[in-house]
Amino acid sequence: MYRVYGDRRSGNCYKIELLMSYLGLAYHWVDVDIMAGETRTADFAMLNPNAKIPVLDLPGGQHLVESNAILNYLADGTEYLPDGRLQRAYVLQWQFFEQYSHEPYIAVARFINKYLGLPEARRRDYEAKQAGGHKALAVMDKHLETHPYFVNDALTIADVSLYAYTHVAHEGGLDLSGYPAVCAWLNRVAEHPRHVPMSDVPGYVADRAEA
């Protein structure tokens, strides 16, 4: 059975939970409290020296980190990762977009607000993330005006990557009402028969990290 180390409020960790639910995979969940410093211990450094979650424990004792790398590993050979060379490149294209043009704004604004409580010392940083977040949403909305999903007109891990933080963008102060195509896409993703909301994922066994 897989073991996943993560924080269930984290969009990057939710990506893994969501895909595993879609695939019907059993796994053991280990809660890691990043605010309590549990990723900065010597024990956790053996899982990921970069001190970040999620971490996927593979059968055989190996570890895989970086959420989009984990998605690609789990989706290989399934309907959520296309076979064609160009189609796979398109999936990666959107995943790189998510990491470099989307997450640094939408996810960081959400972190400042939801995790830190929007302290006055971070307000300027929070406000500075808004323009970049709206730019990313506008790019997504333009694409989704003519496509039901991001790649191949079918749900793939490109959608999983982008759904995770987009559907909670309002928690970082980003109003989605101006992006009707994005909103329609969010509804389509949520209609998947094995879709589960963030922090409400069945079929796993959870415990506390010993880190």
C-alpha cells in the first residue's frame, strides 16, 4: 500500500488525494503539520531533504516528491495521462504553468490568508499576489472558453493540477465570478463520480506523523 505524507489543507497534497480517489487506490495517510515544523526535522529530511510535502512512499522503500511528479507517476498507463507524445507534452505544459504562473500567486495568497491569518506584516505581499493570480485565471478562462478540459477534451492530470488551488482561490482573495469558463470547468471536474472535496477523502487510513 502507498503511504502519503501531507497536509490535507494543502492544494499540492489534495492533488494526490484527488487522483488516488479517481484511480481507486488504497493508501495510508500521514498528517504532517508544516506550521509546527514537522517538515524540518532530521527524520523528515530522510523522506525529502527539501522539507516539503507531499511525499509518496512507494512499495520497496523509495520516495517520490513534488506533487506533479507524483501525479505523473500514478497516472502512467491510465486515462488521466494521454499516450501520445505531444499530448503528454501538453499535460506537462499546463503543469509547468501551474507551478510557475499560477501557484506562486494563488496558492501563496491563500497561504498568507488561510494559514497565517493575513498578518499586517504580510498584507503587502498578499496584495501583490492578486494581479498575478488574476493573470493566470484569465489565461485559463481563455483556453476553457473553447475546451471542456485542458488537454484532449478529457479530464487529465493537467486538470487535477490546476483544480487543486483554483477551486479555493477565493480563500486567497481571488474572486472567480469574472471567469465563467473557469467556473464551468470547476463544476465539470467536481462531477467526476469519484470526486472528493478537499479534507473529505474516503478510503484511506490516517495517523499522525512521528516526525
